[in-house]
Amino acid sequence: MQTDIDPRTLIGRKAFDREGAKIGTVDEVYLDDATGEPEWAAVRTGLFSRDVFVPLEPSEVVGDTLRVPYERALIKDAPDFGVGRHLSPEQELQLYHHYGLDVTG
């Protein structure tokens, strides 16, 4: 997956779902092991202060926010792997499947 989002500018941005509902604040950005491109954002939600992973492609930066093209319910139900450590290939695969993304892209 490739994206033109600069990971350094994402930390602290508010994230919103496709309907414009606030998801939370970007806490961390995870890079693809092979390409070094930003691939996932961990968003700190208000719900029980938990981080959820959202894909950065096809998300986009709009103004000073991150717009994630998925429904809040789907985002909220994403697998919880905790933050601060590396995502394994198996965990990434689970996230790809959760969001219905093509794993070959």
C-alpha cells in the first residue's frame, strides 16, 4: 500500500469516519516493513481510551483532520493489538481482512 501522507504530521490529528463522526486522535503511525511507507494509524478513541488501527490508504488528510472512509462501528470493532510494538504480518493480515482490503496491494 502506498500513500502520500507524511506520518510526522499525523500524530495528534483528529480522526473522523466517513460520516464525519469523530473517532479520536491519532496516537501512532505504523510503517510498512518492506517499503517504509505509512500504512496504519493507531487512533486513541474516547471509548474506554483504547487505540484502534485504521488503514492510511484509502484514508486522506483533509485540512487538519484524518478522514477514514469506514463506518465508526467497523472501526470500533477492529482487532485490538495494543500499541507501542511492532505489528506482526499475521496481525496486519487480520486488519486487512477486517477492513476488506486487498492484501496483495
